[in-house]
Amino acid sequence: MSKGKIAAQKLMNECGIDDPTEFPLDLIAFGRGATIIEKPLGNSEGRIVFGKKKTIITINSDIHYPSKKRFVLAHEIGHLEMHRNQPLIHNDTDATLEYFKSGNQETEANEFASELLMPESLFKKECKGKKFGPDLIRSLAERFQTSITSVAYRYFEIGDHPICLFYTLNNKVQYWKRPDNYPYFIIDRTKLAPPDDSVAAEFFDKQKIYPKEQSKQQIWKSTWFVLHDRENDNDFKFYEYCIITPAYNTVLSIVWEEIK
């Protein structure tokens, strides 16, 4: 079990929290010795400053979505719980909040936030028996009052259906993840543009963003994966759902196969 998950479970046990949506995060932070303020932060989404007598958590007031503010605050509470005796200041950007692409302390804070906002037992209960797709991701985000992106990462870890993730910034794939023992090999496009026939490419090439009812787009297996000589694209049924953040010029592609 990760350090972040252990710390989140310890906090919930000490505070008597069963369902985090029923307990305001700002009260948790206050009870653990932090003062929260909101103001414009420029290039940061959140910041925590440890002082001798007082700890200040600042959340970027320019964040438009309450669900994202909630994840940022949970991330900073993670620093509060685990790193108060280490660096005096943590500045968290959109990059440090990306679950799989951070330094050690940022990874721990993301793991903490994920477990605090979406406890594993509750998350699995909400996923059980439900078909994967954009509607499920959005309903989970609403249920746990957190960002769609954080739900996608959480689902990748503990969801019922295997999914692959591709994170693209400024039209270059920064990283990708596939589940352990996944049967298909990914074409490594790290630092390259996403595939021409991908949904991600449609955004970067044409600024195309599909409405909710069309956000599940069918693609070829060969779009993101290796198609072997004896295989035919028509024998597979793959889909891509993109979480697009125009302000940061990023796309998180969720790709999955529906078994016939």
C-alpha cells in the first residue's frame, strides 16, 4: 500500500470520515492546522507554505470548476499530512497534478488526494456491474465531487474494465499507461504527435471537441496499438474518449476495447 493511501486512510479514521463528500475539505484542513485562502496564482493551481506557527494553503481562484478546486485542495492536504517537515513551499501546477508524471512527493500527494476523495472501497462499489464509457466517468466525477481527470486515473487503477491512457500536451504525447498484462502493445509516440486518425489529433489539428453525447468515438485498433500481420482492424472494437483542457492545450485520451 502506498504512503499516500496509508496517510489518507489514517486521516479519515482519525476524523471519523466514511464518505468524504459528506465532510467539507476546508474543515479537514483547518482541523489539521492550515488556513485556506483563494486568490489568483498565475502559473500555479495550488500552494502550501509551512510556517513555524501557521500553514497557509492557497488555491488558485481562477480555477473555474469546483471539482478541480476540490482535488487541488485534497492534494495540498496531502502535502500537509506527509511533508510538513520537508520543503517549506510546494507550488503545484497542472503538471504536478497529473497523476503519473510527477516527482516523489507530488506522486504521494496525488495518491493521498485520490484515496481521500475516492476511497477504494466506495469507488469499486460505484463501478461494480456498470459498463465503461464517458457516462460512467462523468457520473463518478459527480458522485465523488472531483474532476473527470482524477476519476479517469482512479478508474485506470482500480476500475472493472481495462483502459489505456495517453496524455498529450501541445500536440506531443508526454506519456502513456496501459494495465499490467494488457494483451496489446502500444505504439510508443512519446514526444511525437498523436496518431493522425485519433480523436486527440482532431483537437490539435482542427480544434474539434465532441459534445457529450458524441464523446465516445470509435477508432481502429491500429490507431494507438500494434496491429500484427494476421490481424484485421475490423475484428476489434476500440473507442477513444478525450478529456480536453483548452486552457492548457492538453488532451487525456482514454482508450478501451469493447469485447464482442
